[in-house]
Amino acid sequence: MKNCISVLFVLSVIFVIAGCGDKESNKIPGGKNEVYITAGLKVRPLTDVKFESTPQRIARGKYLAEGASHCFLCHSPRDWSKPGAPPIETKKGSGAIIINEKDFRMVAPNITPDEETGAGSWTDDMLVRSIREGVGHDGRALHPLMLYWEFKYFSDEDLASIVVYLRTLLPVKNKLPKRNMPEDVQKAIVNFPRPIYKPAPEPDFSNVMEIGKYMTEISGCVGCHTAWENPLNPGAFAGGLLLDRAKDSAYTANITPDQSGLFYDEDTFINVIRTGKGGAMHALMPWIVIKNYTDEDLRAIYRYLKTVPPVRHYVNNIGKSMYCKLCGGSHGAGELNTAKNIKIVKVKPSVYSEYAGTYTSDEGDSLTVFRSGDSLMVKNEVEGVTAKLLPVSSTEFASYTLPFNFKFARNIENKVTALSYHLYDDVECKKVK
């Protein structure tokens, strides 16, 4: 069951997703080291698990760490003079300062096995909890720039393989400063981590579509290729999100199966990823590590993306930025787009009162649905973001600002019991009051 946090997660808190590795990381600004805020943080107690190191796990862990999980794009200095800004091989995993402003410093720690400055003294479960649950080895809440909200999809075995592989890295001594984060940001991020108690099985590796969905999940495609921050939201994977890193910026592409998006064939898709469009693709798109995927995994991702709802959203970084009626932003080809057309049906406002209430997922995330006059609203209690819902049927509601619809369910007694939405799978949040 996916978290309801996916409903409205706010990338403005995250700053940017893909382009880690500050070009000016040798300049450390002033500011005090923070005192970690932990009030309200949900934390799973550590276990004494110790993963067996096998050749199979090392190979799988290397493949994932240097591909899907993008470990070394943040946890290494990068060579920005080369296409894609690859990690510097001799400093791989040694950490880096990735945001470096007057009152805000983000640091990706040294994850090599160095005992003094790295992860050599961390237990296996400390690494697991950091990667997938957002709680550091020292018990602090990690900033969502550490992509645990997408790494939560990793199976237990794949996560064990990553940990085993990280233990094989050459230890690199690299002492880094602590992060420095404003108090309001610290208070906000304690709401994001979610403990994982249930086993996470591997996908069915004989099923191409299941592999494609799994690789798309752990690669975080929907995070970058969905216009979460825009005034309007065209749809999941429909692009248009502005990524801004250091002095670089780019709008993400539409990768839905539309003529304005993923219109080309599998072989072209693989070539685009492998070469980064001949080295011309922006480094904010982590093609420099995604190119390490096997042809089989890239084909599976392509075939999965071909099943997502198509959205007509023209986006590029070449033409003059023009206002886009579909996403509410301004980007290349924006003038070619038309506004989202939601066909609203008439529903008695009194029905909205029946839908009003608090809905939670198995992981404890919370949505509040409430009536505001003759409108139905939904609020994500983690981020405090509110959206207006428009009826497309008596039980299903769409939104101009969300990339999916909500459906309300009733029991045999006609009482509202849950709401659901579809991102990768159908996500159910049960009505608790």
C-alpha cells in the first residue's frame, strides 16, 4: 500500500530532486550547526540484522546503487565539465555539500566504509532505515532530498544488496560539515519519514510489466516528470516541473504515451537514455547513471510508461518560455497547450457532507476531506496543502491541481468507508472519522 503522502508531496520543500552535487561545494558558508528536532518523528527501532555478502548481492547492489538509486550523484563530488556531470570515480561515495547557501547547507554524507568520516561504523539497519525510511543513523529526520519517498519501493532483497555493495567501496577519508537547516524546515521534515515494518517482496522478474513498474517506482520518474509545484497539474508523468540546481535549470519532459511525449519507439528510447541525446541532455536528468540500466530494464520501463494515461502537454527547453494553460507555468512550447478539460456533473452538495472526514492509509498518513460551501476540498495533513475536488461522477472527483482522481467507496449499508486514487497502484485510505 502506497502512502497518502504521495497525494500532495511538495517539492518546494525538497528544492530539487535530480541534480545533486554543488559546483561550489568547497565554499562553506557561515551559520550554526542545527540542533536536530525530533518531536513528532516516527522512528522504527533498529534491529541487529546483518546481511550476508554474496557475489550475487554485490553485483545487484552495484547495479542499483550506480543506477536506480542514483547514490553517487549526491554522495560524491561530480565532474561538471563532462556531459551529465559524472561522479568522480576516485571519490565515489565520499560525500558532498549539495546545497550551500547562507543559512541553508545540505550535506550528503560519506557512505564509504571509512570508520572515522564515513559509514564504516554504521550498522546495516542504520543504512536500511536511512535509505528507505528517512531516519539517519543518528536518529534525525532526513531531508526529502534524500529520496526515501521513492526508495520506499525497494524490495527487502534489493535493499540488502545495496547495503552489501556499499560495504565493498574503497574507504575514503573525507570529513564534511554537518548540515545547517532553518528551524521551520526542520519542523516540516519530521513529518515525512515513515517506518516500514512489513516485508517488501521482490517483483515478479518473469513479468515485464511488473519489472517496468518497479523500476519506474524506484527510479523516481513520477517525482521529476510530474508538475507538482505548478499552479495546475496536467497529470502524472506529463512533465513541466522546473528543476533548479545551482545556476542550472530545466523543465522536465512529458513521458506519457502522447505525440507530445513518449511518441518514439523502444530502440530510440534506449538510445536517448544511453547517450543523453548525444550528451546534450541536461545533467538535471540523471541519464549519466540511468544509462547503466540493462536493455531489458529500459524496455520494461518503456512498456510500463506506454500504459499510463496519455496527456497532451508540449514541453521543451529550447524555445522561448510561453505561458502554458495546462500547467500554469511558462516553458518552451507552452503556447501549444490548452487548458485541462474536466467534465463536471451535478452532484447534490449534501452528498459532500457524507464524504467529509479523516482518511488514513495503513502507514498512518492522513487526508482530511471537508465541505466548503458548495465545494468539496481535500487537505493533506502532512504538508498542509489543500485542493478543490470537482465531481466527474457521484463518487469520483478530479482536480486541476492534482494528477489523479479520487474515488469514494461505500459499504453495503451505504456508508462512506474509504477513498482511493491511482498513481502506480490503487491507493486506499480508510475513513476513520
